[in-house]
Amino acid sequence: MFVLLQATDPASGMSFIDVMLNAPPEVKALVVILLVMMIVSFFIVGVKLLRILQASSQSKRFLDMFWAQESTGTWAPERIEAVYAQIRKVDGSPIAKVFHAGYVELAQITNAPGKREESVENVERALKRASVTEMTKLEALLPWLATTGSTAPFIGLLGTVLGILEVFHSLDGGDASIGAIGPKIAEALYVTAIGLAAAVPAVMAYNYFLRKIRVLESEVETFAHDYLNIVKRHFL
């Protein structure tokens, strides 16, 4: 974006800002829309990158901590409680949140025993509900990146069309010199460039984040299945 703002049209010596100041109102509006989409997308990329890296690293720490308890012997209530006691250290992990939901449900069942089948179903529902909630949180804001990636080029193309139309209007006036039509051609090309500059990083980031989230989703589902089996065998 900084490069675009500093770019100068060699035909007229006008910078991007100069060209946009002389652009028609509709082109200015499109440029503002694209710049807003670009800035918001960069902000979302930064936020999601930090969140997903945190979720990945803390999930690995939690799994290491959880399965370390199994290696010390058969699962018992005190081992589950030992994991729960350390859960605040990895509160950014979606897997830890799923474990917490299962632990709370298991504690309620233990205090109010009932039919085994119903108890297992309650734990399973709690795990599924927590899994869906955590995945939904991780996917938040990604639609903006997808929308930017799919619409920004077309918005830029619309600006280009409007700019070319302005060039044709200039030709109707009889002045076809490069000094007269150069800024308008630059105006059209700048809008296209801004649209691509907004779309390409958004698409790349969206695909990267989606891949990372799918990996985390798989890990969450695997853990939920394993945890439910532990509950069935050792607690219910």
C-alpha cells in the first residue's frame, strides 16, 4: 500500500495522491472502499495469526501434559484433577476448552449418578458442543478475508472501467495528448492495482488460516474421542 501511495505516473509526474484528488467522486469512493478493505484485512491477518499460533502451541502443550498423566499409570480421578489444575496455563488451547467441558460434565455426573448410557451421552454432547464453539471462535473474521479476496478485484475492475470511460470523454473533447489522458489512465490502473493488492494477501491468508484451523479441528475431534473412551472405561 505504501508503494502505491508513493508511485508516480511517468507521463505526468503526478503521484497517486495527486491522481486520486483529481479523480471523479465515484472512483474516489471505490478507492476508499478498497483501502478500508485492505486495512481491515491486514488487521484481521495479524489478529488471527497470533490467535492460531497460540492455539496450536498451547494445544500441543496441553496434549503433552494430558498424556503424561496416562504414562504414570491407570487413569484415576486424581489424574484427571491434576490435568484440570494446570489448565489455566493453556487457556488459549481449544483442546483444553473441550477437556474442561468434559470434566465439568463428568463431575456433575459423578455427584449425581444415573444410568450409564445417559451419562456417556451427556459427556459426549458436552464435548461436541465445546468443539463446535471453539471452532466457530477460530473461524471468526475469516469471512471478511474471503469476501475481500473475491470482491476486491471486481471493485478495482469497476474503477478501471470508470477511469477508461473518463479517458474516452477526454478524447471526445479533442485533446488526445498524453498529458491530458495520462493521469486518467493512471487513475484507472491504480484502482485495479489497489484491488489486487487488497485481494491477493487476503486470499493467501484465508487459505493458510483455513488449513491451520482444519488441523486443529482434527486434533480436537481426536482428543474428544479419546477422552470419551477414557471416561467410558475408567469412570462410567
